[in-house]
Amino acid sequence: MTVRAVVLAAGKGTRMKSARAKVFHELCGRPMLWWVLRALREARIEEIVVVAAPEMGEELQAFSGVKAVVQQKQLGTGHALRVALEAMEPKNEATVLVTNGDMPLVTPEVFLSVLQARGSGSMSLVTVRTGTDSNFGRVVRHGDRVERIVEVRDATSDELEIEESNAGIYAIDEAKARKAVAQLRSENAQREFYLTDTVELLAGAGERVYPLLYREGGDLLGINDRVELAQARSRMNARLCAQYMRRGVTIIDPALTYLEPELEIGRDTVLYPNTSIGRLSRIGEGCAIGPNARLSNARIGDRAEVRESVILDSTIGDDVHIGPFAHVRGDSVLASEVRIGNFVELKNAQLAQGAKAAHLSYIGDASVGEEANIGAGTITCNFDGKRKNRTKIGKRAMIGSNSSLVAPVEIGDDALTGAGSVVTKNVGDGERVAGNPARPLPKKRS
Ligand code: UD1
Ligand code: MG
């Protein structure tokens, strides 16, 4: 069976009250539309056409492998399908799988099941058991067939009592779909061409339209406003947490742990509450992350600890301890056994094995040698008003508390700066300096 998917994504999304197109609003780090496309791909549907509004062009480019068709004016879901079909080369034996683009929780199984449910009928659609307060269109049945769908705004009070609603996913014989969308009219409460009216057109012509009923509709939530977006996010996050937990990650409280897809988290790593991990971060085995940690595009080795800290775009080695209250960012690279403590900010800093900065420091555009110790209050003065300059600190160097290292500057291996030094000139290997500006101290008698 040839299946061609059409994703309806051009709607104005008025109820979001947003400058941004509805389907680009994100949950768990990905746009709504991304989730729908992923489910389609997982169902092995290769041809995917997205109906988009003209202003969505640029953002849509991020989605490779889909064909975008522009619906110039948003005249309704039926019009959107028509625009898509007009842009597609007819394949009359094909099935068109149409799905709303605003249901990110949908699973590949739902798509596969609705395709199967069509059987020898002309159309099938996913329906869901809802309460009478639902905003979904109501499904009017005759036995095991659907006769028509009535939108809430067009429904009589009797029709609103119907507890079976339309989820927004349809499998339609392509030739029949082409014929039906051409006949749609917009004489309804919203003055729109409703895709849902194709049901009545087909059923009225003696075609069979089958429902595929889901009793529990949580995965079929259509998002129309930010309240529903938050509900969907919470469900999606629970789903993601469950996946990572099944792979061996301990999550103390999934409701307070914010994850994204496509992360790597090693087994026996523990995620403590109020932690969010995003942008393709990779975390090794046996780590402790959180509480109150934020990781984005972070690569973390094994057995590392990150407590109450923020790690952005940086790489952290094995057995590193970070936090509480550290900020590591801007392509920083920390080798194994580094320790970064309270109120330390690292920006584009490279710290070799065993280096330590335990308290109150800013280390920016700097490299720090093995086992060097950065005293409390040390600042690399990397900005001279025009340029960012680098600081190099040697192996085993001892940087005294409250040192200011005025870059560009180099501190040699085994060198020492006294407390409160303002270092403006390079310090040689083994050399000891102090003062403002820092000057060499007499050599130690050995
Ligand atoms: C639609 C269904 C309703 C169903 C509900 C499920 C219709 C007429 N109604 O209502 O029966 O219960 O979904 O969530 O279809 N779109 C376009 N172009 C347009 C209008 C909409 O591409 O001109 C897209 C939107 O971006 C969205 C989808 O179609 O992804 C559905 O549109 P929306 O306005 O959310 O329809 P609902 O009122 O939710
Ligand atoms: Mg909707």
C-alpha cells in the first residue's frame, strides 16, 4: 500500500496568542511539528507533505526530508488538504494519511492502526472517548460507521452530549479524497472549509468510513492553547523519563526532571530534582547530576558530580566535581579529577587533570595546568576594553587568594602568586610574585 502523509500545520493558532506559528512552539526541547514528523517516520511513512503558512518558510527549513506546501490563506483544514493534494502528483491507488500538526504526543502505532482500520472502506479516522466538555468535533455514528463529524461551534445541544470525538487523524483513499475536498463548502460557524465535512460527503455517497476508537485519548491531545501545551509537555516528559529510567538511569522525581529526546545518559547515573538536560547532552555512567542543575550541549564523563550548577557547551572529564553554584560555559574543557566549587565561572577555559578552583573565581579564556590550585577570588582579567586576551597557568601553580591575572599573561609551572597580587607580567617557572603590580619575591633558601 502506498501511503502519503499530509501534515496540517498552517493554522493561525489564534488561541496560542503568539507571534510564533503554533506548530513551532516547543515541548521537551523540540517543536510540536518535530514530534509529529518523528512519529510518521517511525511508522515508516516516507512521503511527507507539510502544509505551512507563508511566514513559516524559514523555520521549516530545519526539517529536512519533508516537502512544504504553502497555504496562502488559512481557510480551514479542508482547504489545507486540498492545497496539499493539488501540489502532489496524483497516485490514485494511494492512501493519504492526514494528521493535524498540533498533536505531538501521537505515536507511530496510531498511524499504523488507522491505516489498517480503513480496510476496504474509503476512509478511517481516529476517534477518542471524551467528556461532553471537550472542544473536539463530535462523531456521529451509524453502527460501526461514521456518518459525519460536527464541530463544537456548529453542534446542537444533543450533539454536544456525544462522548466520542474526532482526534484529527484520517486515512483516505486518495482518489476519493481529491473528489471530496473539491466539494467542500464553508457554510458553518467559522466560515471555514472543514476537512471533517469530507466524512459526510463520502458517507452520503454510500462510501464506508470507519472509526478507530481510543478509550484513553491522552496521546491524542490536540494543542490549541498554552494550557494544553503545558499538559502535553508534562506527559511527554514523563514518557522520556520512563525511557531513560528503563535504560538504567535513576531519576529521583520524574516530575521535577526535565529531559529531551536524543540525550545519552549512562547507567547508574542519578538525576536529582530540578534538573534539566538538553541539546544533545551526553552523560557517562555513575554520575550524580543535580539537584538544581542545568545542562545544555554538555558532554560529561563517568562518575562526575554536578551539583546546583549550570554547564553549557562544555566538556567535563571523568571523576570531576562541580558545584554547588558553578557556571561552566563557552567551550570549556575540564580534564579528569578537576574540582570546581562555589561561585566559580569558567568561560572557554581548559583545565588539565586535577586542577582546582574551589571558590569565587572567574576563569575566562584561560588554560590551567595539571594540579594547579586557583585560590579563592582569583580573576582572569581577560578583557582590556577592546580584546579578549588569554591567561596561561602552568602545572602545579599556586594562585593566591584574590589574585588578578591581567591578560595576556603567563604563569609558569610551580609558580606562586601571593594573596592579592595583581599580575601584569609573565611569571617564570618556579617564580614567586606578590603585590600590586606583582613583583618577584626573594628566592626561597633551600
Ligand atoms: C480540528 C478538527 C476537530 C478535531 C480537532 C482535534 C476540523 C474542522 N476540526 O479542530 O474535529 O476534533 O482538530 O484536534 O478539522 N490548519 C491548517 N490550515 C488551516 C486551518 C488549520 O493547516 O487553514 C492546521 C492547523 O495548523 C492544525 C490543524 O490544521 O495543526 C488543526 O487545526 P485547528 O485549528 O487546531 O483545528 P481544531 O479546531 O483543533
Ligand atoms: Mg487543534
